[in-house]
Amino acid sequence: IHEVSLERLCFGCESYRITFRDNGSATWLTIGVARAGTIDQTRTGTLSREDFSALGDLIRRHDFLGLKDSYSDPRVVDGSTMTTTVLFGTRRKSVAHSNHAGPGSLKLIEEAIDVLSRKTAWAQPITEK
């Protein structure tokens, strides 16, 4: 595994994309919303290779490649969307879900990404115009 990303898109709350790479680099893009008067901001960060490797092990153990490409709750038509993307060599696999639909294994992977994002040493944001 070379790269892992988690993107959260939400109407009315913070939307962002976190990307971790096997070389220890990380990027956090906060996605601005014009009607809210916010703009995109990017932070860079670093994480240990051990932490990235542990995340990769978790992703393999929970058979990310075997998950469906998307999950949704047909009773809910609005709300947040999350997409987890993993680069396995040259193969990129994305799994999207809305409103917390999807298997427990996907939620465990997302939680592990969230934990890693809190452990990452982030630089001050760079505002994009």
C-alpha cells in the first residue's frame, strides 16, 4: 500500500480530504464553501512509517479490496458522504458511503485514519485562493 485517503463531504459542516503516503508525508485539504465564505486550506504533515504500515496492515486484514464500491441507505437522500481510497501498487480502489451506511470493517478503517490524523504532526494551513 502506497497511499490512503479519506474524504468527507458534508452540507453545512467541514469537508476535507486527508491523504497519508508510505514515505511518511501527509496532506490535509479543508474544502472551502463559497456560500459560507470559506476557502480551501492545505496542511502538510509527517507520520511515522510504522504508523502507516500499521494502517496498511489493518486495511489488508479487513479485505478493503473485497468491499463494494459504494454503500448507501435508500431511506436517506441527503447528508454526508465519505470516500476511502487506497493505492495498492498501481491499483486504486475507492469505497464511498453516505450517512454511515456500510460494513463495520469500513468504519474500523475510517476510525484508524481518524486516529492517525490526530497523531500526525501538521504544519500551519496554507490558504489557497
